[in-house]
Amino acid sequence: MKRLAFLLFLGVIGVGVFAFAVQPPAAIINVLTWQYSNSRLGQNLHETILTPTNVNVTNFGKIFSYPVDGNIYAQPLYVGQLAITGQGTHNTVFVATENDSVYAFDADNATVNPNPLWQTSLLNPPNVIAYPCLDNHKACTIYPTIGITGTPVIDRMTNAIYVVARTKEIVSGQSNPYYYERLHALDIRTGKEKPGSPATICGDYAHTGQGCQFTTGIFDPLADGQRSPLLLEPTAGFPQGVLYIAVAGQGMILAYDPVSLNRLADFMFTPHPTNTTGGGGIWAGVSGDANGNVYVPVGDGTFDVNVGGNNYGDSIVKLNLVSNGTGGYLLQVMDYFTPPDELCRQTNDIDLGAGTPVLLPPQTGTVPNLIVIAGKGSVPTCDSANPIYLVNADTMGGLGGGVQSIGGTSAQGYYSTAAYFSTGAANNLYLGGVLSPTTGDAMQEYRLVSGLFNPTKTVSKSPTTYLAGATPTITAAGTKNGIMWTIERPALLWTEEATNNAVLHAYNATNLHLELYNSTMNSTRDLAGPAVKYQPPMVINGKVYVGTQTELDVYGLCPCPQ
């Protein structure tokens, strides 16, 4: 019952999206965080407008779009019936771009409201610009600029949207640039900075290599990118919760007070041996439970905690913010899970942390509270089955722990996150991977029976293959009318910037063989903008929001402009 209580609590305080067990159909619902809740279930169970009957190329299509100034890697967010200062009340969709802009748009009607309700740029050119990805001495995985990548989070109680922006800045009198990462709290009604905002996470002159020394390690604002969605976690002693920011590169998580924007604590997952060679980046999402615990998926890096070390490469690490005894706080490891092939994963760049831990609702069976996760694969000397893992959230098991694993269907493994949907009679998981760097794989439907994977594994799979995988979204009216939505990026996994257009797909969630709609069925009418990697659709109140390189595309029931 703890997990159910958590979901109800999220709906009350506005950290998550809804209290689906008790909220009346007429209530205003919001999407305030990535994949709809801190559990990252990827489900909206209040969708009563879109059904498997009316989502088809005749009745459904692209109804409008809004241009933006950069790639949309962050998932759009949504607040219903929001009073925008000076502009009345609107259902409002929020979009953040890699050009360090945040937009608020009317979510329902671009004809009446063709311009943003507000737009805030966090730049000041020519001296303050978005971070050029080619400046990175390690990799250029988001092209051509990197600004806001991690999905923001909204606190409805204080009307704040929190975003992390990266910039390159020229300072008068200095010959070399600074690189900055800053935490901004913007008022969702105006787009203006809240008091105390922004807070500098780290700034480094000329990339000296020194970075910023935190309690547990060094933060490098050039190399340590912020891709993970932000998490606002209900926590005892913090009325507005605690804001968590996870970064890649060397792999660190930061805890902030969302009111003061003061950093409370930090934790580096692979500080051994020198703070600069440990790896362990946080590439995917961080999840949270009812007790203030956060679950962090760690990428490749040193692992030695089982022999007395302090390194957690290729693990899920469960952390909790606790008092340090001197008036401050620290992040304490409560538990962890590491797959048995960890050493091979570290050696061959097969991150477990390529996907987000999904905290499932209580299941029947001996282990009620479960986590599902899958990561990269493809190396025969490791576990060549490329497992999908079920982990006990209460007793994670350490190295070689877990409840069950099944062999995934994707030889290259998984770069995306699962979604969950229960029909009441069946509990289903949805996940898609990659067969090879040049070959896609289908989306798969898996069945849980008494809290374990059905031995027959795949229940159904999509007719479409996805070159870069996809993170699905499920919509339903409670347990009925389930639809699985995905965005296809028709380009090879390692292509920096795709020139192909994104493709929105909809499938019957209880039988993925049945594709209901895709945006190429009437490409003249429904063509989306150029695709970005790893973008899940956001679906709410009969509309589907698709982020692309150049625009926010909105799909819904027709009439659809030709």
C-alpha cells in the first residue's frame, strides 16, 4: 500500500501527475514531471478522449504546431487551467530547448494563440550562448548546441518550473571562455526568475580541468552533462520536497532545496581512483518512492563496493537524504543492485544505466515492490541474453541480486525506458531495444504474472522496427482503452542529428500487432518536424505533443488542416 499512497500523495502536492484512484473525471490534471510520475511508469490513466476506436488516419492527425529555436530533447510538460499573467487562463504546455529557451504555449489552439504565452531565453548573445557540443573534449552526442536537455520539473504549489541550462560565456577582460551549468527556477505564470534564481551549479574558466570541488568529487561543467530528467521528491522536513539533479560524465547526483536553491548534498558514484577516471555517468532518469528514496541508474565505471570500496559502476543505487549530524545533510546509500556480469559491462561499455528504473505498483506474489530496468548489450562474452531485470525495491540484493531476469530480444540492448499498464486482468510492460547499430527492433509487450515475467516472454510486438529504440507512453481510461504511443527516429543510433522527420505511432496496448495510426499514413497532412533521440510523446486531454528539432507538433482528433 505504500506505493499506492505515494501516487495519491503526488497528485495532491503536484510533484507527479495524478491521484488516479480517487480523482474525479472532471478534475484538472497535469503532467509535471518526466513520464508522468516519480515512479516513471510512463502512463496517463485519465485519457478519456483518445481511444483505439477513434485514433485512426481518418479521425486523428496533426492539428497544429509551434516553431521553437532549438532541439527539444526534454519532454514537454503540461498545466491545466493556468492563469497566465495578463493573458487569461489557459491549458498550458511547457517546452525547453537546446538553445536555452523555455516556452509556455496554449496547449489547445494555435490559431487563436499563435505566439507563445511567454518565452524566456537564458542566453545573452554574443557573450552568453548555448554550449557548442563540439567544444566537448569527450563527445558530441547532442548536435549542434547543448542547452536544456534534462526534462524540467514543475512544482504546482509554488508555480515554479526548474530547469538546468548549460552556457558558454565570454567575460570582459578574459581571453578564454567560461563554461557554466546553472539551476533556474522560473514562474510558470510569467516566465520570470523566482527569487534566488539562478543558482550556479558550477562555472569553470577556460576549462582548466579543475572544475568545481564538491563534497564527494569534482564537477566539470564542460564534460559532465545534465541529461537526466529532474526529480522533485517528497521528503520529510522539506515542505516543497528535495530537487535532485543527476549528471553524466563522472557520475554525480546533487540534492537542492527548491525554495532557497541551496545545494544540500552531493554523491559521486565512482570516485575511485582519482575522481576523474571513475566513469559511472547518469544518462537516464532517476526515480523516487514514497519514503524519500531515490533510485539512480549508474553507467559504466569502477565497481568495488562488494570488497570494501566506494564505487558503484553499472548499478541501481538507492539513496536517501539524511542529517550529517552537524546541521547539514548527506546522501546515504540504503541499498544497491548490480548485475552479475558487471566486470564485463565495465570493460566493454555496456551501461546498465542506459535505461531508467521504473518502480512498479504493488504486485501480487512474494515480492510486491519491484523495479524493472534494462541496459545496453551486444558483447557475447557478457550475458549475451541482454537481460531485462526485475529487482526487489525493498531488498535489492547487491552484486548478482535481483528477483528475476529474462533474455531481451534486442542484441544491442536497450537505450530506452519501459512503460507499464494494467488491464486489471493482465499486468504488462512495454520496452523496445536495438538489434545492432544499423538494425532496429520492434517494441515488445511483456506480461507479469504474480510479480514475475511470464515464461513465454513476449506477448505481442509492433510491426514497426525502431533504429534507435523508443520510450513508450501508455494512455487509458483506468484499465480500459489502452494505447501505446511512441516516437520513431528514422536514423541510425549513432547519427548526431537526424535529417529524417519524426514519426508518431499509436498501437493497441493489449495487442501491439495492431497499429492504429502513424503520421506517415497521411504524410502531407501529418508530417512532424525533424526527429531527436529518445523523445517520448506526452499525451493529455485528447492531444499528443511531439518535440522535434524545430517545432512542437500537436496531434488530436480532426478536423485536421490539410
